[in-house]
Amino acid sequence: MLCPATLPDDLRMCTWRLDEARQLGTLRAAARAKLDGHVPTEALDDVLLVTDELASNGLLHGGDGGVAVAIHARSTFAEIIVRDNGDGLRNDGVLETPELAEHGRGLMIVAVLADAYGHYRREPGAAVWARLTWHGPAPAVDHP
């Protein structure tokens, strides 16, 4: 079940819990709604795509128990962290997917869009993170 955390909007941080891949669309919609106005329009699609790829990868390879997804948005960057119950990245994160492969391009997409990314082990499981930056502050959001 997708469970958004209840955090004040001025923190520009959101977290979700996903248990299965069919929740990815709901994650994208919820993250867009939460980040709209905090992340510049030209960067928002990239942030959502990287979030989707990391969450998909965690659900596919992260063992049982689903994933926890966190997005921290600041004035010039967003950081995405996905935690799962797996034992870390296969091949230590080496990107060796053939061009015509049907699957396996998620980390290649992350590598192209993110300014930095990596992974670390935690007990239990592992976490993968990515940071995307943009120039200038995000637009101000007026809340009623």
C-alpha cells in the first residue's frame, strides 16, 4: 500500500512505502503533486523518472518487503533515496546492459539524468540514492 508521510509542505520532503510494482503510477502522481512548485518544471520530469527507475529496481531486486522511497527537494537540487531489503546492487553498480536488452536500462537512465548517484548497504538491506541539480531556486509556492 502506498502511504505518503504527513509532513509540512515547507519541508519539501516526502516519503512513501511501496509493496508492489503496480503502485509506481500512484507514486509518480503523488510525488508530482507534492513537488510541483518546489522543483522547477524542467527538472520535475527527470526527478520523477529517476524516482521511478530506482523504485522499480528496488521492487524487482530488493527482496521481500517492498521499498521505502524518500525525496528531499531543496532550492537547487533534489535527492532521491530508495531503501529495500536486498543485499545491494548486482555487479557493484557496473552498467553493462546491451543496447537492445528489454530490461536493465534503469541505472543507465539514472546515470544520464543524475548529477551523482550511489548505493550503500544497511542492515537489513540496501539503499540507492541519486541527486539531480538545477540552476536557480525553485519557484515560490503560494499556499492558500
